Amino acid sequence: MSIHASKVLSRVVPTVFVLISSAVEWPLAGQSTESQRVWLVGLQGVQVIVGPIADEARRGGLDSAQIVADVELRLREAGVPIRADAPALYVVVSAGKRSEDAENEFFYFHVQSSLFQSVRLTRQPATTLRAATWTLGLIGSVGPSTFASYVRDRIHDITDRFINDYLASNPKR
């Protein structure tokens, strides 16, 4: 790709993104948490891991330690055990900032939570690997003044969906 084409794409892609998702969020296509509940049956708890936060998102107010604390608190309050030896609920936040000028500044973002568990291949039962068995995410954009709180609220929403699915799969006896 030429340098000129790269520069054009760096301006066009975020602009198109804003046109289709301005000040809104869009769930990622094909997601149904109800169909993923079967993989949560018997789950004894989770550990929470947050992926690296990009510098731009950190400058916008996001902090991985705060996200871990927020998610763990919600899970504990709902009765989902937090265990260091449990499958990982992995939270990813991808974000960038775009501005043509000070008045048209915004963050675009992708938030996703995935539960990674050890699974075995049926054709090779001795082979185990970690795979995402529950996933939910969304994309959106928001102004810089509300970026951190807005994204944290979306993470709360996704965490609440995980909690609902966990509790539906593991009713109290």
C-alpha cells in the first residue's frame, strides 16, 4: 500500500466508523449469550484479566486496575466466586481518538469480554487448549468528556449479561 493510500485510509476509516456509530453502540453481529450458557454449567468461579489499555485510552481516563476492580466487585456482589485458578473472564478494550478539530473530537471503541476455559478436542482427547466459550462485545463512539465513564458503563453492562448467564446456568440449590 502506498503512503498516500495509507494516509487516506487513516482518515476515511475513522470517519466512516463515526458515520455508522456516532454517539451510539452496536452489538457485534451474531451474538446470543443464551446459546453460550451451556458452557457455563458447573463453572466454579472466574478470574478477571484485562488486556493492555492503549495509551490514548489511558489518557482518556481508562485504567486496567480500575476495570478489574469494577468487574470483580460486580461478580462478587452477584455471588460469582473470584478464584485465581479458575477460567479467565478476559476483558478487552480497544480505543482510539479522532479529531478534525477541537469541536469534532471523539473516541471510537470496541469492548469485549470473553470467558476462556480449558477444552479438549473430541478427536484427540489428550489435547487440551484454552478457548473462548462465552463472548459478548460492542463497538461505538463517544465524546472525550464522557469516554471513560461511558466505556466503564458498557463493561458493566457486558459483565451483567455474563452474571445473568452464569446464574441461569448455575442456579442456587
